[in-house]
Amino acid sequence: MENLQGILGLVAITLGCAAFSFDRKSIRPGLVVKSLALQFVFALLLLKLPGSQHLFRLLNQGIAVLQDATRAGTSFIFGHLGGGAVPYDVVDEGAGVILAFQTLPLVIVISVLSGLLIYSGILPVILRLMSLLLEKTLRIGGAPGFAIVANAFLGMVEAPLLIRPYLARLSSSELFSVMVAGMATIAGSMMAIEAAVISDVVPDAVGHLFSASLITLPGVVYVSHLLMPNTGAITSREGTVDRGGSSVMDVVARSTQVGLQIFLNIIAMAIVVVALVYLVNAFLGLFPGFGGRPVTLERLLGYVLAPMTWLMGIPWRDALVTGELLGAKTVLTEFIAYVRLGELSPDTLGLRSRTIIAYALCGFANFISLGIMVTGLITMVPERRDEIIRFGFRSLIAGSLATFSAACVVGILL
């Protein structure tokens, strides 16, 4: 019965997306079927052949090198605030992580790296190869396809940065799919941290979170296609790309300036969104609490999302608890939700429920990340500001559904 729930969940997601599609007549059933099949292939390989995860761990080690390189720069400028040696005894390791000084500067480094890859001609070659593969199989352009795949390892701002010169060319549907990918997955930089906080309640947490982002990618393709089918030309390998500067130093200088602007805009938006969520919860706190706890936005969303967790294959007795975890993820970020999952007693949720919800939480679809992504994209392509804002909330919902689809597939196969 629990495996059947996952099948019902996939059917509900697919039919629901089709029902709310902007252009149902343009939906290509073949793309949806191929993407669903690819999702099951990924899940079978990653869940049944654990050795295959070694390749993806190697790829993520490359991201770790980028983080280390960024930390070398931030610690040189900011000292221990930027991740350098701490000159005092640390009581709480988590309290020492300063987002603005340690994590977000990676955006600047990625901006420069992508600029150099474009200038050297390496990135255009990769895009041409990816174009050939994706166009022949799913008829997805190489530029958006590359950004979608990159989201399995990078964040929702860093991945689009890799195709920054192509962003202005993307069709509306392709731009939407890139935004959905940003909401549906988490960055490789967060996987190790979040796996650590749930390692006591979810065995092999690192492997599951690696698998989650990869299984979600085909879900991104068919969910975004169902909601907004591409009716125009695809952005592929054709066309020339601005090299971004006249020399290596010119490219470094320009890319650093772009990355810095994105970095500052992200910080400002994060402050505003956190403050707004706090104000909403402060208002809800005026109402009488229930169950011994105050009314909050995440608790209300928990009740709404409880049936969705049942459709993933989670027993109904666990649905309310897992629904509240999804509510916390949507309002407060997936990291907070993973912390709360890690703090749960193993008796509160069964192993099956803990594993499935770990997949369902593995995405950036929350209000804070949405603000960061929208701000970052507007900075990269200001001429598409209206489109990006219009697609924002829709991409959060679509990204959540793509992540949920991965949880449904896992619920079927567990």
C-alpha cells in the first residue's frame, strides 16, 4: 500500500501540473514519459548500486575545492570571521558560521571562474556537447540543460552564472526551467552540512542527499515542461558568445564586479525576507495557540502539506510531523528543517518516513532562497526583470513539486 501511495503521488503531481499548465496543447507526452523513466533509472542506479555514488562524490569534491579556495580568500581578509583559525575556545560550532563572510563569497569566485571558462572557450565547447545530447533525447537546449544539471552541485545563483551570457537568449519556458531547478535542488556545499545534522536518524545520509538532487533533475524537466511548455526555439549550441573581456585580467575584473553586485543584492534580500517572515509569525502569534505551541506560518503549511507527504509513501500516522517539516523548509529554509529532523527521536518517525522526508526536504524551495535567486538573476539579466519576478513564486511551487516527485519515486522503490 505504501508503494502504491508513491505511484498516486506521481500521478497527482503530473495531472496537477498539466491541469494548471499555461498551454496544455503544447505539452509533449513523450518528453514527460522519457523524463519520468529517466527519474526511475537514476533512482534504481543510485539506490540499488551504491558504488555508483562514488562518481558523484568525486564531483562534489571539486565543489569542496572551490569552497576551500574561497575560504582562503575570506580568511585572509576577514580572519576567523571568514573561516580562518578561531583565536578562542568554540562552544557551538554552528554559531561560528557567518553566511556573509564564509558561504556567500563563493558567488564571486564562481562568477570569475565562469568568466574565465567562457573567455578560454571551454564552457562553449561543453555547452555544444550537452546540446547534442539533450536535443537528441529530450529536445532541451544545451544552455538551460547545463544550468539544470549544474544545480545538482551548485546553488540557485551559482549555476545560472555559468551560462550568464546565454540568459538573455533563453525562451520564457527555458528561463522558468532554470529557476525551477534552482528551487528543486540544493548546492553541493550544503550537502555535507545537512547530511551531518541528520546522520543519526537517516543512515548513509550523504549518499541519500547526493541521490536526491540527481533523481530530482528529471523531475525538474517534466514539471517545468508541464506547467510552461516551450513553444519557441531551443537555446542550443548555435550562436556566438561574448568572451567577456579583452584579456584575462579584464575578464577577472569584470566578473568580480558582477559577482560583487550579486553578492550584495543577495545579502540585502535575505535580510528583508527573514524580517518579513518574522513579522508574519509575530502577527500569527496574536492568535491562541493549539497543541501547546503557538501558531506559525510553518505550522499552518504543515497541515496543508501533510496529505502530500502521505502521497510520497509516508504512513498517515507520520504525515503531520513530516508535513510540519516541509512547512519549516518552505518558511525557514531546508537547513532548519533538517536540523529539526535530526533532533527527532527515532521513535517519532519510522526509518521509511525519515528516509523519504529527507528526499522531500532536499531543495531550496523556500522564501529566503527565492528572494536570493530572484535578486541574483535580475542582477545578471536586468532586462528580464519583469519575467523573473513573475515566475518567482511559480518556480517555488514547481521546484517543490519536482523535489516531491523524487521522494515519491524513492517511496515506490524502498
